[in-house]
Amino acid sequence: MAPYYYAGGRKIELELDREHAAVPLDEARRLGVSLPDDRRELPGDLALVRQDELSPPERASLERAGAMRQVYNYRGTLMVPLPEVRVELEGDQRVAVLSAIAHAKVKADIDESTPGRLLVRLESNLGDDALALANTITERANPALSSARMVQVTARPDVRTRPKR
């Protein structure tokens, strides 16, 4: 099954982008991997890189460490899921949502400091796990919102200059 997420109650299918990977900057530094100069730094301490710009040993090192994060494409927008799920609750949905999280069997820290909201941070530190958890919560508990935090990368618009007068 293709990866997906929910938006506005609709299931949105994502396409795996095989050209790019998201690499945690701290992991690259720890492993001694030099990322390409033209990388695009993203929120979440990530860098978007073209996979073919990494040498085979660098790529292998990142893969062994679990530091090559998936990048998805939806209608020309690149999307990188982060390891965090935001859940908005209405009424008495809390118990059903916590049950869905328990069913998913993921290790996570659940922040309930904001009334009507849960913030779930996954110990795996993998955005794909957050995407799967958000879907499980939506499908099992149907809260007002359950969404993996995602960084969206759009193409830079063409820069056009005004003609001189």
C-alpha cells in the first residue's frame, strides 16, 4: 500500500521520492559524512540532499545508522514527515486516542500540557513511524485532527526582474 496521510477527512496518497533523502544534520556530523554544499537545510535539523550526490560509502554509513529519511512527493511538493504527531481532541476522545496509540505499540512521549491537544513524540525518531501512528489514530479513534508534523518543500519560484523604465 502506498504511504498516505489524512487531510480534511480525506486520505491523501504520497509518492516516494527516490531522488532525495532527508538527513539529520547531527547524525551526518557524528558519522563524519560531508553533505553536499547545495543541500537545503530544513526545520527539524534536517538537510534535504540528492541521493546521487552522496558517495557510496557515505550513503552506506547513513543507511546503517538509520539516517536516510524518506522523502515523499505530493503534486510537486516534497514532504518530509518528522517524528511527532499532533492530535486535536473534541469531547471525550482522549481515551479512544490513547487506546489507538497503545494499539500501535510505539514508544512515545505524550505531552498533554495543552487542553484538547496531545503532542506525541516518537522515541524511534522516525518520521515514517509518526505518519503510520497518525493514520492509526485517525482510523481507530477519529479525533478532530491527527497529523504527523511534516516539512513541505516547494520549488522556488522563478525570480523575474521588472523591466527598466
